[in-house]
Amino acid sequence: MKVQPYSTVGELAFGISREAVIGLIGAPLSTSSDRHSRTELRYPRLFVRLVAGSVVEVTADSEVVELGDISVPFERLAEFLRQNDASTFETVGFVVSPAYGVAFDPAFRAWVTAFAKDELPKWRKHAA
């Protein structure tokens, strides 16, 4: 999983349309709504969530997360984020890094979520 914080996950840019996602990575295995009423496109090891037709979150099953030019194994991700982002916080079981725009639940190996900048206040709200 290659993340450019608040910009892209692999070849998917935050803000692109459902049609653009399908054009880039193909038709999803299924489509549904999550508990937050976001449209969720499900792929074998990837979930793409959209609000008002635009990508806001991407969750991938990834043993290694590339954050810019740095590769971090999943098992060291929490430690790396805490050492490199003083604003890292925990909420509802997730470790959230505002600097890198990622969140993950250490109990669900190796699923990592990257999110659009507009989603950060929602993560903070859960922490309050």
C-alpha cells in the first residue's frame, strides 16, 4: 500500500469518482453502504469508500505501508507513527496519524485505512 498523505493510495486519488475508480482498478466484487452511509466498493483486498460519489477512504490489506518514501512493515506501524507524528492518537480501537492520513486497528492484521483530509475531523470526533 503506497500512501501519499491526503492525496493518493496507489493509483487512486482522493476525490475521484466511482467511475474513475472502476476505470482504474475494474468492477468491484460488490457494492454496499457502510454504517456511516458511505458507498463502499469491495475488492478482494481493498475497500474504497465514497461520499457524494467521491473517494474519501481506502482500506487495504497490506503487510507493508509505504508512506511517501518510507516503507513500514505493519507490525512496526504503530511504533513508527508514534515516533514520527506527535499528533498520533487512539480512538475506538484505531491508531490514527494526522500527519500521514492513516488509521488502523492493530487487532486486524494488516488492514490499513488512508483517508482524505476532510475525514480527519470525524476521526477526532470519535476520540473526544
